[in-house]
Amino acid sequence: MCQLFATPVANQIQGEVKKRVDGFRQLHNRPPKLSVVLVGNDAASQIYTRRKGELATRLGMDHETILFPANAIPTHVREQVQRLNEDPLVDGILIQRPLPKSFREEEVLYWIDPSKDVDAFHPLHAGELVLGIPTLQPCTPSGIMELLAFYKISVQGKLVCVVGRSPIVGKPMATLLLNSDATVIHCHSKTPNMGKLTREAEVVIIAAGKPGLIGSAEIQPGAVVVDVGIHRNSDGKLCGDVRFDEVAPIASAITPVPGGVGPMTLSILMRNTILAAEQRAQL
Ligand code: NAD
């Protein structure tokens, strides 16, 4: 069994991003800038936001986090996003999820100008992804494709099962796989006999947000297993949607939690930010 550690892939992507950031600075006499909007005080969101800022700084980008209280009025947040849309010095904008319940996700998706939408959640990007048009792509699924490619795991012609159909992970994941010539089985919370389907697959990608959902009974020996889930167990340790100790001995390759998918997401976010900056400079 091979563990698919993100570190070597993430380092490679970050090295490339750093070079592009240096080039951008020389050409435009300013660094690319990422603005993150954080509403409320969700502890995990605060950690993720801090990490994004730290990595952006390390790669030579400018970065800011704009904070709103949990009871912020959505219109006020929207006005702030609009100011960022209009600010020529801002290249990438990201609204940290989850948002408080007063925010309607189907409206928020339209707030960020697509040219600055580095999470690639805007419906325009979702449509371009389905059509196979090169564009900014959602960070987690895009990072998983990079991880598989780095470890020379081709999905072409393979039977791949995706568990989870959220607009930010499961759906774009299934689309990217389809665009890469995989045959995709897509499972979700209403799929009966899911284990029968996951067991068929040569590659299984799980983004269900349910700790320990998948065990050895749901995986065929020799399969590649990608675990997107992140949870903290009762001992305070990080774990995924997969029962790692059970599945690792039978899988041919598996992503650890932590150290698998998570760092890929961050690296692709940085790559999307420099890409957005480069593309905007050409507008
Ligand atoms: P979500 O809650 O929005 O979606 C979960 C999906 O899983 C839903 O489509 C649902 O139908 C499906 N599902 C739920 N229970 C199921 C079950 N018992 N059987 C089959 N399908 C089931 O979650 P999300 O935003 O897609 O995130 C999923 C997980 O990935 C979470 O643990 C999240 O923290 C993690 N995540 C990690 C990263 C990363 O960078 N590593 C990024 C995003 C999300």
C-alpha cells in the first residue's frame, strides 16, 4: 500500500506559484492580492483563513482578511464584496464557508466577480467545468486530480466512485473525472446499497462528511482510496470519512488524514489566485 502524501505535490505546485508570483511582481510592480471575507467566529474557519493568509504571504502575495460578526447583515457583506470586485489591486476574492444561516448560498454564489472567483464556485465556472472549458476550477477536486496525476494514477477508462454530491466537492469532482475519461459512479445520502457500488470501483473518492463511513467491506482489494473528509474524533485527533486502519492494508494507495487532500486544496487556491491575477492583467 502506498500513502498518497500531499507534501511533495504541494511543494511542487507552490514552487511554481512562487515563480509566477515573482514574475507578476516584476511585470506589474505589485504583488497579486487575495482577499478573504470571513463572517462569524467558526473556529475551523478561523484556522483555515489564517493558513490561507500565511501561505499567500510565504509565496509573495498580498493578503487581507475582512471580518464580519456572525450577525452581519448579508447586504453589508455583499457591498463589501462589491468593493473588492471593483478594487483593481484585488485579484482573488474568497468568501469563507460555512456562512451563517441568514445568508442564502444560491445568492452568495453570484456575488464575486467571476474573474476574481478563486474558489471557482460562481455558476459561470460551474457551467464552464461541465462544458470542459478551461477555467478556474474548485480547489479540492482540482487538487485531487493533481495528487492522482503526481502519483501516476490514471483515471482514464477506470471505474471511479465518488461519494458525496456537494457543489464544492462531490459534483465538480465527478465532472473533472468524467472530463478525464473516467467512468463515474456517483453516490450520495439517498443511494441504496452504496457499499455494493463503492466495491465495484477501482478508485473511490469519499466526500460525505461522515467520520468513518467507509471501511474495508466497502472497498475492493487493490483500489485507490481518496479521503476528503476532515473530522476531529473524541480523542481530539483528525480523521476522515474512511476507517484508515481497516482500509489501508487492502488499498493499493490511500490518502492519509491529515496530510492528504487538505494541503492540495490550499495549494490550488494559491495557483488559482496567481492565475486570476495573470488573466486579469491581460483584460
Ligand atoms: P456536504 O455536507 O456539503 O456534502 C456531503 C455529501 O455527502 C452530500 O452530498 C450527501 O449527499 C453525501 N452524504 C452524506 N452522508 C452520506 C452517506 N451516509 N452516504 C453517502 N453519501 C452521503 O460536505 P462537503 O462540503 O462536500 O464536505 C465533505 C467532507 O469533506 C467534510 O468532512 C468536509 O470537512 C471535507 N472537506 C475537506 C476539504 C479538504 O480540503 N480536505 C475541503 C472541503 C471539504
